Amino acid sequence: MIQRQFRFLPQPINVQIGKKDATISFNEESPAAKEEAGRLAAKASERASAGNYSKAISAWKRALELQPTLRGARLELAMVLVERGDIDGAKNQLIEVLRLNPQDHWACVVLGNLYIQNENDLVTGERFLRRALDFAPNDSWAMTAWRPLPVNEARWMKRSSCSRRPSPAPTRRMDT
């Protein structure tokens, strides 16, 4: 199962399972591959900024073929996939980020938001947002996404050590 979950890494991989953890080792990408992957990822970012998502996605995928451990490219690719409506593709990229670093709080924040907003799965979304807050307790994105969940206001106040209820957001009055 571990071999299958990490098939995106350079092969072969070596898995050693200890009493409390597992270690996965693999051959590091060559310096030339890393350099080309960085160049492609930068080009992909430029293309995405210009709204050319198809070319950006192709460039990020090529960069990840050369350097599968390139975290930033995976995160940016996930965000563009969300923009294009490929939620499953975005989730897959974010899960691979978490396979590389289970404590990547930003991947947890984005996954939490995806589950809540796109799948109406509050339980899974909250689980990812709580993980993000465990790793980065003061992350404003995680706190903002986590707090509005129906059961979380009391937990949020306890977590943030607030002595009083936060002010409600200002409302805009429409004149008739």
C-alpha cells in the first residue's frame, strides 16, 4: 500500500517501518532536473497569472515529472485545478503534498476548504482545518475557515483565549 501511495516519487523507493514511524527514501532528483523543474514551475506561474491555465497546468505537470517533491508547484497546480473545477485533481495534489510533509498546514487549510465548500463535508473539512491549526495555531486563513463552522465558536474562543465574543461583521443597510 505504501508503495502505491508514493508512486509519484522517483523510483525505486525504500520503505522502512519502525515501531512508531515509517521512513521512505528515494534517489534525489539530479541538479539539472531540479533546475529545469524550477524554470518550468516559474513559467507555469507566469502563465497562470496571465490566465493561461491550460499551459500552466502542462508546465507544472512537466515540472513535477522532473522533480516530484516540488511542493510549491503542487500547491499552485492544486489552486489552478480548483479554478478550473477539477476538485478531485486538486485534492489529489494536496494529498501528495501531505504525503511528502504530513505537517504542511497550508495543504490542510486548502483541503479543509475544498471539503466544506465543494462537497458540503463539514466533518472532513473540520478535521483538516483542525490539523492546520495544530501545526500553525495562529494561521489566520485556518482560523477564518474553521470558526464559522456551527460548532466551533466556543472552541475558537477557547483556542484564541478571547475573553469576550468577537464583534459581528458590519452589515450594510440598503436604502429602499
